[in-house]
Amino acid sequence: MRYKRILDLSALLDRKSAFLFGARSTGKTSLYRETLNPARVYDLLNAATLRRLRERPSLIYEECLSKGELIVIDEVQKIPGLLDEAHRTIEDKKARFLMTGSSARKLKRSQSNLLGGRATQAELLPLTSREIPEFDLFRYLNCGGIPRHYLASPKQIEGELDDYASLYLKQEILDEALTRSLEGFTRFLEIMALHSGDELAIENFASDCGIKASTFRNYLDILKDTLLGFEAPPFLATRKRKAITRSKIYLFDVGVAGFLSHRGTLAPKNPLTGKAFEHFIAMEIRAFLSYRRIRQPLTYWRSASQFEVDFLIGRELAVEVKASELVHERMLRGLRALREEKLIKNYVVASFDPRRRVVDGIEIVPWPEFLDKLWSGHWVS
């Protein structure tokens, strides 16, 4: 099945070159093949192409024979020095480049100039509910949003996820020598999957991994640079109640997180469904902000007195996530406490409730309607 992705590469490349980052198998290559007509493609996963460009990076410049060409460099992080040639080709020949990558770490560590403002940046994330016809929530919670994983049968999915985790560890972590201890990083990934959506308690998590806190911080940087995880920083603007200052951490995909944490199959009423459902909503909000190019932060709020709200989008929307078919008054404590600060415009609960209702000014919305309103820009645009 081909999915119609929300990210419009043609529009992205209309004005200037672009970097397209994304974890492996999210569909970067398929997207540019289906939507663009580049003059040339340099696929650095191809051994011959990789060797050729390592020997002579200037081929990027020399093989651009007409002005204004559109050129793709796939997995550009494998030869960061190609960015200098891309820069020269943009300046002299007015070429436009799409440069894809599944890791930003080598580019950062090599201090590559990310084309000095001559290229915009975007990220291709796992599939969203808007991109999947006849979206099935529990299939998504169990399989995740990697295109081939979502389509896998119940008998296939464990093998698909196992293959993916092994491939990613080998190709992104071991082959690129990002860490000396693959075994230690594997344990770190399992702990991060188990705590996906939890506050980042570095000392405690490092102890669970059996590693030093400094090593844990290095692994955390690798996690984010290889696009395997993202943070929701704390919202700190409250005055009546002091806010906790730790970030939350999420793995990039709910299916991969479930596999690495040995969570098992989720179904309605399963006590673990709530955490996975929150993870799914985090992914949807993150994708909405990224694809709509909305420069609002995704944060969360928790007070020292234990009031909590799962997600905030700037100061436009506060969202509590509940995998409950009947949201009770006690579940609104965090939103009510935050509302006393008079900082946020809208207060919403995304839940399994069958119908929308309003309690004391707080909207309780069935999750499909929440997603419809989110993606339509009802609260944030």
C-alpha cells in the first residue's frame, strides 16, 4: 500500500534546498521517488556510489551540467564533506538539493555547515492517523507507524520489529562507531522504551542500565541525534505552583517502544493501554507541529505538589490524555490547577469517551474528534 504523506516535498523545495531527516524506514526514499523528479540521485547506501564520492566529493559539483537542477543526496551523513560541494553547487549553479539522513550526529560532530541558511530542514516521522486509510488505533498501538510494520499481520509483527531493532542497532550505532558498547546501548534502549513518556530521572535510569550518569547522558544524545527519541520539555511559566524542571522522553515510535520494553499485545481494558495511548497522542501532536511548520513548543506541566497535564502546545492548548470511556472529575485535577494560572487558552481531555461533553469549561473529547480538530487547526494554527 502507498500512503499519501502530509509532508509536501515539492512545496518544501520550492524556494531553497532542504534537509529531510527521519528514522530508518519512515519512508524518505519512497517519498522523494514518488513526488519528485530529480536530475540525479546519489544514494549513499549504495556501496559503489559511496566509494566513488568518498574518492572524489567534487563529482557533486562537476556532474551538475545545467543551472537549477534538483539533486538528491540520500543518507548524506555518511559523507558530511559533501555539504561543502553542495554549497558550492548551490552558489555557482543555482542547484537545489534534497539531502536525506537518518542521523544528524555525524553532521554535528564534523561541524558541517548546514549550508548557512541556504537549506530548510524537515523531518519525516512515522505514519500519522491522517495518513492511514481506515485507521485502526489498536493496530497502531501494537505495530507502530513504520509503514511496513503497520501492515504486518499479527504473526509477522514481532519478527518485523525484531529485525528493525537489530538493523538499526547494527547500521546506525555499531557501523558508525557511535558507542563502544553495543550491549550497553541495547540495555539503555530497553530502559528508555520501558520509561517512554516518563520524566527523565537520569541518575535512576543510569542505575537501571548499570552505567554511569555521564555515559547515560552520552547515550541520550545518541538517541536524539539518531532520531530514535524526542523530548517534551517542562512548562515552567506557572507562579502559583512551582513546576518540575525535568523533561519527558519518548521513543520515536510506539510500536518500537512496545517491542523493546517487552510490553506484549495491547487490547481495550489492558492496564498498559493508557501509557501507549498517551505516547500515540504525543506522536500525533509532534507530527502536527512539524508538518504544519508551527513554531510552538510541545511541553508538559507537572507541579511539585503533583498536579500534572500531559501536553501543552505553546500557550494555546493544554491536553490531558485518558484511555477511559468515562472521564471522572478527579481526572481533571491537573487541568483545573493549571487553569488557575490563566496562562493557556484551551483545556481539553482526549479520551475514549463516546461523545464530546464540557465539564467546568474543560472539553472532554473522543480521541477521533480530538485528532480531527487538532489537524484542522481548530485550537492551534
